[in-house]
Amino acid sequence: MASYHLSVKSVRRSEGRSATAAIAYRTAERITCEREGRVHDYRAKQGVEASFIVAPEDAPAWAHDRQALWNAAEARETRSNSVTAREWELALPHELDASGRRLLVEGFARELVSRYGVAADVAIHAPHREGDQRNWHAHVLTTTRALGREGLTDKTRVLDAKQTGGPEIAAMRERWAEMQNRALEQAHVAERVDHRTLAVQREEARSLGHEARADNLDRAPEVKLGPVVSAIERREERAAEREGWEYQPVTERGAQVHEAREARSLLAELARLREALREEVRQRAEAARETYAHAREEGADRIRAGLAALRAAAQRQGIGTGHRPERERGPTHGLAHGPAPGEERGRDSRAERQASRDSIKERLERLRTREASHHAQDGPQHEREAGLSAGPPAHGLDRESRERSLGTEAIRERLEALRDRARPGAERVTEREEPAAGLPARGVDQVREELARLREQDASRAAQGHDAIREQLREVLDRARPVAQEREGLGHGREGQAHGERTHEEGREEHALKPRGHGISYGL
């Protein structure tokens, strides 16, 4: 993605520098310094894509000659601590082509010339062959005096004074961001840059309700590695790639930057996962609404339509798609049977999200392990800070280690919070999603409660029916006993037969009241 960078530096004689040497190096040319009598030859330097001079309209002709311009700038300054040039260092969007980069930098140089009346010498550099191949950048060297027909005149005090220098540079930073965004828009690139601090951007995102963007911006700015540390880390990365083992930073600054980039990558991945879950929740709610409305149109009651809507939403997530008993399906006219539309695509996306969650867990565990090792290494330093060891901290490492520990601890807490918020579940769906259109006012929970109540009523009615049948059987048997007693008086010869019938009746009564299998049957 496009990144923003603009820094302003000064070329000072007190530091042993000269404008002629600086421009010779940045443009890869041969420049003779008349004041020092030295020749600066950098024609063997590679990586300069383009170089050109932008001067005011009324500037003399010699102003477009690089050697003449910067020798005049050196000759105009007489003090040993003079500032002979001012350098504007710009990061260019790698999404632009060569012509787009040149037009962008030339436009910014013309802004500087028209605002301060100076001459600007531009050099566009390509990325280093061993560095990040997106690192297209430009160096714009401007004179510290206004350039007119008579040559270099007054100093640009508006950039030198403390009261006005800061606001002027802030205005040019904002202007550079606007020019980059316009160039990206013309190139049909969706990325944009922002010159403001992370804290300001985070507050604006929260005020607009963009929580995911605000969480991604809730981080500390990266420390600058510098050319020496960058070279050391690049060598270590190449060695790790060549030997086939995982790269581990070897410098303290490199470790800080590596941890910050890993944490930022995790935050971005969690934000993407959370947005995918939100989209899935919206799709499931839409499927539930459509299924419920269609079931009601087909004549299903509210309970069965609500169950069909629940099954449709569950199928969007891949749960509840197994076999259902016939008594649970009901006359929903086939609306809740079979795979939901787009189910195969949903399964693929769920597999991708699961893989992303596993990757996030692994990377988070690596961060925890590295943090534990940092705590173990920083133990003696913290003891010195607490007064347990004598002697002052060396080169401020204790303070930096403590700040790094606190920063990584905050990053870990934010990662834990984001991972908990991104964990999918039916509870989050019911809490965060609005009830489907056409469903009962209290939502899915009411449908479940009503279904449980109906089942309890059916069980109660069945139990009451069984009790009534038992009472009727007892009444019939009571009426049958007097008839059997009258038969006993017909003769002594039939006593054995009456006794057998009575015994048989008692056996049938016991058999009728005895439970059989899972139900109850009554023999009359």
C-alpha cells in the first residue's frame, strides 16, 4: 500500500557538508566545488531515474546549470556555520509509473518555487537492489535564498524562524498528501495516504464509527532503523532465507520494528476476519427473513415458519444440516430442506477463516514467546531501575526496554480483545443481529419458548388421557364382579368353573394394568 513520508533537512557547513557535494551525490553527476577546489564525481552511482531543475520564471539562464547554480549558492554564504541548501525528502507511491512519479514530484517542486521564490533541483531515485522494491523516493534540494533576475537575494526566513517554520512545513506536508491522493485517484488506485499522526486519525475514525479502522490505528509509530541497522537486518534476512530458517532480528531497533509489524499484520487480519463475520451474519439474517416470509405466504403457521427460518440461517453457517426427524419438519413446503443457496461457497469461506484463525493463533503465540524472552533479558535492567543494583543505566537501554515491554503488553491485550470479539457463535449472532422482518416481536427466543410450552402441554394432555382410561377400566371391572358372584349360586357343580372364570378375570385385570414396551395397552 502507499505510504506517506516527507522530511526536511538542512545542509550545514558546521557539519562539514556542502551543497555541491550533496547535489552531486543525489544526481549522480560530476560537480566541481569552486569554493573548496574539490571535484565531487558520483557518475558511477546507480539508481537515479530522473533529475531536473525547476526555477522561477524570471531566473537567469545560468540557474538551469546545476554546477553554476550550486556554486553560486555556496559563494553567496560567507559564514562558517551557514546553511547552504535545504533538502525535502519524499516517498513516492510505488503504484505510479515513471511518468506519474515525475509529474507528481515536478508539481511539488513548482509548489515550493512559487511559495518561497527559490530554485529546486530534483532527483528521483529507484529502490535499492537489495532493499524494499517499493521504496521509490525523491530528493528535492532548494536554495536557502530567493532567486530573481539579479541572482540569489534574501534568505527564506519564513522557514528558518521557530514561530513560522513549523506551520510552514506542516502546510507543505498536508499539500504533499493532497497531491499524492489526487495522483493515486487519477491512476485508479484505491489506496490513500494521510499526513496526520496516528492518534489524530484514530480519534477521527472513532468519531465516524469506524471501529475496525480505529483498532488498526491504535499502535505506536515505528522507530527509524537508519542505514546501518537496515543493512545489518537485510544481511540477516538474506542469510535466513539462504539457510532455510526463520528470520530473527539481531538488533534492538530491528526487533522493535519486527514486533510492531507483526502486531500490525495481526490487527489487520483480525479486522478483516471480523468484517467477514459481520457479512456472514447479514447474509444469515437475510436468508432467515426470506425463508420466514415465504413460509408464511405458503400457509405455514408462525412457529413452523420461525423454525424454517432458523434452519435456513443455520445452514448458511454449516450447522444443523444433518437429518431431522419427520415430526420436526412439518408442512414447510420444502423450504427448510436441502442445502441453502451458496452453501458450498460458504463452506469454502469458513475453511479460509478457520485457517486464518489458526494462523493468527500461531503468530500470537510467537509474539508471546518473544515477549517472555524479552522479560527474561530485561530482568536485570528492571532491577537496576528499582534500585536493586547499583550504577546508572547504559545509554538509556533500561528506559527503552521498559517502553518496549509496555508497548508490546498493550498490543497483546488489544490482540486478545479483538480475537474474543471476532470469535463466531450463535450467542453473538442473536445479540448483534436485528430480528428478522416478519418474525415475532421478541425474536427467535420466543419461538423456542412457545415450542417448548406446546410440547409440555401435549405431554400433560397425554398423561391426563391415560389416567381417564385407567378409571374407566376399573369401573367396567367393578360392574363385572357382581355378575360373576351370581353365577356362583347356580349350583355346586359349577363352582370350579366359576372359580376358574374369576381367576381368569383377575389375571386379565392385572394384565390390562401392566405396562408393555414403551406405551400402555389395555386388554378388555
